[in-house]
Amino acid sequence: MSTAQRLHAVTAAREASPNLDPADWPATRAQAHAMLDDMLDYIRDIRTRPVWQPIPAQARAQFRDALPDAPQDLADVHGEFMQFILPYAAGNVHPGFMGWVHGGGTGEGMLAEMLAAGLNANLGGRDHMPIEVERQVIHWMRELFAFPESASGLFVTGTSMANLLSVLVARHARLGRAVRRKGVGAGLRGYAAVTAHRCIGQAFDLAGLGTNALGLVPVDGDFRIDIAALERAIRRDRDAGMMPFMLVGTAGTVDTGAIDDLAALAALARREGLWFHVDGAFGALGMLSDRIAPSLKGIEQADSIAFDFHKWGQVPYDAGFFLVRDGKAHRDTFANPAAYLRREARGLAGGEHWPCDFGPDLSRGFRALKTWFTIKAHGRARLGEMIERSCDLARRLEARILAEPRLELLTRTELNIVCFRYRAADEVNAAIVGDLQESGIAAPSTTIINGKLAIRAALVNHRTEMRDLEAMLKAVLEFGVRREQKLRAIP
Ligand SMILES: Cc1ncc(COP(=O)(O)O)c(C=O)c1O
């Protein structure tokens, strides 16, 4: 059948039944299987592709069309996906992807996304099994972080959002319910290391406290928050009449993977009466490994923890999570009764506490399902081993860098992030990273360490192996020589 004939048949069938379900179920089923096969092939054969490739202008131009009026055949839309979208993804499924902190995803997570979309579940509230799946994951996380039964949890987009919620809960815990009506008076003061993720400052901004209300504390030689400097800052602020209310520790900083001394921070927060929040965006799930968990000691004393299943947990994007020790304080921050959200003793509107009582979202997707599938399909031990393997690879990469005189290691590797540079000017290193990405061999990112531009390899993807790191290093050296020559050739 030609495309025109197929479109004609589809349009005729649609006219017979005006809803949006397939007009031709057998054809849609065959197409669906082909789409599934394509994505399974994509994951299986990912090594044969470049990590990333620049988007050609002609492909980009495909996405400047006017709003389509007429229906298009599903097979054709899928064809466009295969031709113009799939080849130009960021590449974080690929083992050579080591930029920023991106998870690699799993086949199980992908399939669960499809099931969740089929159910089209809205997890804002009401009494249905998807909510129980989210509660199951909350229960597992309470267990993982040794939080009490009264602790609450919530899936959110990512750690940026979870960190924002933490500031709101801490603000509410310090100022009481009135803050929700009257807003924030001046004087609240929170603390985090200068190396904290930028979303912490943004959370202070969005919470109406202003970024100036976040005291940024210097770090020690290992990039961990300087506890003595923190104590001095708190004392200084109290003397100035300010109201310290929150302390943010990081379990795995974005730049170097450093872990603040969480036990010391917990003790200090207790002494000072501060809400102790841990930004564990990727590092918190180190708790899945018996070997790494001891370096996170103190996290179990946090008032709240923010982390992502979509990073080291390998759950497909997005799956951020927020865990709060005092579930009541969490609920009091957000719960907002409304007649149309009345809870009933029976029927679909049953259940006293709904997820919409724990955050700003009323409509919420079923992020819990892909997380539940991933955890069940692989189990804690295997996920923990995968995390350990990333750290082992980071150590091996560190050793290779130390053994290569043309490379300089810029930080001690604590977890899975290795920061190094080719011994040349910053512009050469920036060019090397651009060359690496455009070559499709590997995709590290950059950051600044002690004023120097660093090549940053964040080993998060469960598919990454030593051969990927060897290929990246070989290319760094080759591109480095070439870039230096080019620089010298410029008069
Ligand atoms: C330490 C830290 N905090 C927060 C974030 C932000 O997390 P998300 O991108 O899930 O919002 C990141 C992201 O890499 C991070 O590493």
C-alpha cells in the first residue's frame, strides 16, 4: 500500500470512530513491535555509534515546521524519529559518555516507562495501585538510609527540585505555619560549601530567601566543607542578629565527587538547632554498596536527603527523590485542602495522605514504576556492585593519568569523578574536549579546579569499561599534540 493509500484508509477509519485510539489495531501492533525492536537494538548496539554527533542544519530544520493540521501515519512519524532524533541524542546511553553526571538507563526502565504510559497513571493522589508502588519505593529508601517509619518521600523531577523542597520544608520548620500566609521575614541564614551545586543557591532564591541568605563556606584541600570556617560563620551571623536555620552537606560534589564530613555536619546541626539536609544527587545511592556506605556515614542522621535514581541508579530520566525524616513537617509544608480534592472514607478518593500533600505538583507521572522495575530486576547487591565498578574504574583512570607525564591529575578521586588536564593552556584543554565530543569517541565535560580548566570524567554509566577510558586517554593525547601544534602555528 502506498503512503497516500495508507493515509486515506487511516483517515476513513478515523472518521468512522472519532476517538484517538488506533484506527487499525493490527497495523499499530506491528508498528509498536518494530518501534520496540528499534530501541532494544539501539541499546544493544550502542557501541557501534558515535557517543554524540553535531546536529546537521538540515536535521535541525525539520523541527521548525508549523503546527501540523492533518494526521500523519505512525510509521512515518517513527521514521522521522529514527532519522532525525535518535542519532542526535546526547549519548548518555553510550559507554563513552562521561560528561556532567548522567545515568545510562536500562532496558527494564525503558519498558517500565512504556507500561506506565499505557496506564497513564496520575500519581497526585487517590486510591490506586501505582500510589502503592511509590510507597513501596519510599519504604525501601527509608530502609536504605535508616530513616524511621514516620519519614516521608516523594518522587520529583530531579535533585534540583528536591533541594528546593528541602529549603521550603526547613523554612517552614523554622518559621512555622504562618510563613505560608505571611511569607518570609528577613534574617534566615543557611550554609553550604562553595562547591555546593548551583541549585542550592537557586532554591534559596525561589524560596524567597534570596541567594544572599546562603552562606558559602570555604572547603579544605580535599574539597570538603571546612567545618571550623562553618562554625565561625554561624557564630558571626548569630552575633549579627541573623537566624541560622539550615545546613546543606553534599554527598558527592558535582565537580569532584567529594563527600562532606556528614557525621560532623549532623552533630553541628544538632548543636546549633539547624535543619540538616544532604544533597546526595548521585552520591547518596553509594549506600547500595557496603564498601562505599561507610564514607557516607552521617547521612542517616539527616533531616532530609535529595537524590536521583536517574544518575547512579540508572533509571531512565527523570526520577529525582526527596526523603524527609519528619513526615509531618514535610506534609505541613505543602498540604493544601481543597473541596475538589476531598478525601473520602471509601471509593477512589480514599487514603488520608496523597503525594500532592508532599510537594507542589498535583499532576504527577508514574516515575516510581521504572524505579521499582529497575530495583527489582537487578536487586540491591548488583546495583551496589555497579556503583563500586564505576569507582574502581575511576581509580584505574587516575592511575593511568598519574603514570602519563603529559597529563596532570587535578583532584584526588574520592568516588567516580576524575578531573585532569593535558599539560597545556586552558584553551588547548577546552579544544581537546570539543574535539573528543565531535569525534564521537568520548564525551567528558569541563570544569574549573583551582583556577585551571579541567577535563572532567564522571563515570556513571554502567556500560563504561576500561577500554572506553583507554580510548578517551589516547584521543586526549592525540588531540592535545594536534591542538598545541595548531596554536604554535598561529603567528
Ligand atoms: C551534587 C548535585 N546536586 C544537584 C544536582 C542537580 O540534579 P538534577 O540535575 O537531577 O536536578 C546535581 C547534578 O549533577 C549534582 O551533582
